[in-house]
Amino acid sequence: MSKISLEDIKRVKALGFLHDKTTEDKFNGRVITRNGKITAAECAAVSQAAEKFGSGEVAMTVRLTMEIQGVPYENIEPLREYLAMYGLETGGTGRKVRPVISCKGTTCQYGLIDTFGLSEEVHKRFYKGYEHVTLPHKFKIAVGGCPNNCTKPDLNDVGIIGQRIPQPDISKCRGCKVCQIEKACPIKASKLVSGKIVLDEEKCNHCGRCRNKCPFKVYESYTDGYKVYIGGRWGKQFSRGYSLEKIFTSREEVLDTVEKAILYFREKGIAGERFAETIERTGFEKAQKEILSENLLIRKNDILSMEIKAG
């Protein structure tokens, strides 16, 4: 039985400190990484903090935060003050926007977008910018650099995936016996048919692996963009997110769309309900229409000031 009151356990959980069930008075503090990446100096600070205020151990969470293990209750505030000197903070719990997760698409050979840069903007605008906004439930955001889906964006409340959409010039196709485009396509969306390359646009996942593979420059022109999923979740219940019909071509468009999804959830969601359930209840087509319009941003202040519907 913990010697810390349930009220205090709940209070420090809101600060990112989860009670270690194997102890009476120790907690594991979640250090937010902003986009899954920290500097060497920040890494050293986390290590030093673990030595000074915790057990000396640091655990990695599945949401790309770092947990300083075994922090006694009385060390929580000194630990937070120490981390603040290095620009670090704890948190990541509660019915609000959670820390964003990101793959390393910025530097990965398959990455199509700057995942670290986009994720840091998401962190600033929504994790920090919405930190005092209560939602019907937790709200998770993931950024993936390509359709390999390493961060499982479509299993988050909002998921963003980098896209490279081919715009082939079939007039340049020579019908080569061994087609380099067909050979390069990992999902066989491009195939030679009657001596010409044909792209199955329904099958193509916009991975961009065909770029610059044709010596005759059939696949030279592409549009880079972002696909956005809404209403995914992974945990006690599973729901794959719905893909919005529009492929976005600017980062600002994507950020606005994320914000509109959050606002839609706050307005339409019921306390205790995940975003996936809100979309199932209201209907995806209705949700998509609202999220692709400007109406939610126009009414932003009203939505943020309203009471969340009781469950």
C-alpha cells in the first residue's frame, strides 16, 4: 500500500510522474523529447538527473519519451527544476494532446518529408499550445516519413504520412523488356501492359521508390505531400484511421488540419470517448467535410470555451 495519498498520486501524474507499483513512494518521471530526438547535452542531463534524483536508470517508452525511474516523491520538484535548466520538461499524461511521435524520416533513405521538423512544430503548436485544453480523452499524433508506416500513423488519433505522387509521362515509355519501374515498385503498382507501363493509382501508396529509375525519364515528375489519417487507435480496442481524401502539399495545411481535428473532437466528443468513437458516432463523411472546411478554425474560440459533453 502506498504511503502517498491518492490525491497526491493523481496530482503528480498530471506532471508526468507515474507511481511505481512496486514501491510505496517512488515514481517514474516522463521526460518529453519533442520529436523523438534530443541533443547529447540533453541526454547527459537526463542521465545526471536519474543519478541525482532517481534510481540511476532510464527507460524508453513506446511514445518516444524517456522515463527516469525510481524518483522518491520528495525529489519530484527538485528533478523538474533540474531538467528545466536544460530546457527539458516532464509530462505527457491526461485528457489532452499527448507528446507527438515521429520516425527518423528526415534522415532515413526512405523519408519523403522532414519528420523531425514537422513533429517539433506539432509539439509547439498542439502539445504546448493546447496544454491547458481539456479534451474528451487523450489525443495522440504520429508522423511517418513514408508509407512504410514505422510509427503506425494510421493507428493514432491523427496520423501524418509523407507522400510522393508519381505523374508519369507515358509518351516516353519504350516498353523495355526489363522495365526498371516495374522492377523498383515494391507493391507492384506499376506494370508493363501491352508494351507500356501502367500505373494502378488505386494500388499505388506514393512511396516514391520509382523515382529516377527509368532511364527514359518516364517517372520524373512527382508531387510531394502529406496524407492525413483521423480516428485511429491502438490499445484495449483497435481502429484503423480513416484517410482524408485530400493529399496536402504544404506543412501549414497539415498543421491546420491537425488543429481542426482536435477542435472537431472537442466539440463533438463525449467525455471518456476516444476520437475513433466520435467519428464512428458522427460519421466519417461528416467529420471529413468539417475538417476540410475552415468552419472549425473560424469558431475556434467558441469551441475552446465550451463545456465538454458529459458521458
